[in-house]
Amino acid sequence: MNIRGIGPWTADYVMMKSLHETSSFPIADVGLHNALKILLGLKEKPTIEEIKQYAVNWEGWQAYATFYLWRSLYDKEI
């Protein structure tokens, strides 16, 4: 079934937040890419393949890693 506006990101988010699926991973999320760029000191956003390499260490806990990475974007002093 296809529902306009509902795609992989939405499915991953629902699995993370509502179903508490710790291995769900919205790997294409822009915020995730931005957080990794900042935290790793990269000049450009990492590719999907690079993120997959980093995420090997998070296996089974990708949702938690994603939440922490998203949160890191809001911990900047103004």
C-alpha cells in the first residue's frame, strides 16, 4: 500500500517512537547527517555508505543513537 507522504522516514520514526523498536534507523534523515557532520568534524555531510559504516557499532541500538544525534543539534550555546 502506498500513502502519499508516508515513506521510509515516517515508518522508521513510528517504529522508534511508538513501537520502541531500537534497531529502527532513519538513515537518510537530514538531521542525522548534519549531527554526524558536526560531531565528526567533517567538511561535508556523510554519505549513506559512510553512515552505515559508523552505525555498525550501534547495531540493535540505532534508534537511541539517532535520538542522541538529533539532540546534539540542540545543545549549542547561542
